[in-house]
Amino acid sequence: MSAGESHWSETLYDAKAAELILYGRALGLSHAEAEDVLHETFAALMERDAPPARPEHYCVRAFRNRALNYRRSLWRRLTRELEARHWFEPSSINGAAEQAAVRCLTRLPVEQREVIVLKIWHRCTFEEIGELLSISPNTAAGRYRYGLQKIRSHLEESCHERDEFIGTEIAFLGASTPVSET
């Protein structure tokens, strides 16, 4: 392998590794499993004689295929289900707003979560997402839209606090503007 060929894969790894691990998490893998799949993907890429025509697209597609194959094992599936509560590493969640967003994202169906991660973190177009997932761009856009609606709904629900004494919900609202006397 020449220095130029190893350079393209190193550059691609630097650009996509963190995004692919997050994508693996969105697909239901643990952090360690996502790292394993990432390394398998790049080991295979490095064996190629030449870079693919669209390296980033090829890399995401190869990672997805390997991740889906990885998940099919019975033992890995059982481990994944036990770990489902810990979708993101706790140390990566800093504030209350970020924790709420993570909780909302984990509640989404895998199909919607996958499209949201590809759209936001991988900056894919709906056409690229459709091509990657073998769905139409309109289906990808719909999954994205419905996923965001669910996230918005969950976040609105979390803006309410339950009053323990009288059992009613109290929404936190900004102070209203005073009524001027005329």
C-alpha cells in the first residue's frame, strides 16, 4: 500500500470515526460494539486497492451493513437489550437539557433515530439517507419530521412540574407583561 492510499483512509477515519460511533449507538450497539464495528470497517477499507468513488458515503454504508450484521447474534442481542437503558455513556451528558434530549432520542423508534442521526450529525441529505437505507427520500424526510415532532413533544412534557400537594401540573412560563392602566 502506498503512502497516498493510507492517507485517504486515515483522513476518512479522522473525519468520520466519532460520527460513526454515534451512528452505531443509534443503531443499538454499545459504545464498545460500535468501536469494534468501526475498526472492522476501516480494516476492510484499508485492504482496498484504491479509494471508493464516494469514500464518505461508502464508509457510512459499509459501517451500517457491518453494524446490522453484528447485531444479529443472539448473545450480542441479549447484551444490547440489557444495556438499552444506557444508550449514551453517562459521562458524555453534561446538563439537564442535554439529558432531556438524550432521553427523548432514546425513546424514538430506531428508524426515526437513525434518520435523525444521519441528518444532523452526518449532514446527509434525504436523498443520501434514502439511498443508504434503501428507502425513498420522502420516507426519510417523514421519519425525520415525525422523530423531531416526538422529541419536541417529549421536551414540552418535561417543561412541566407536578405539584405534590394538590396533584396538578404547573407549567413554567415566563412572567407576563404588566397590564398598563388607561
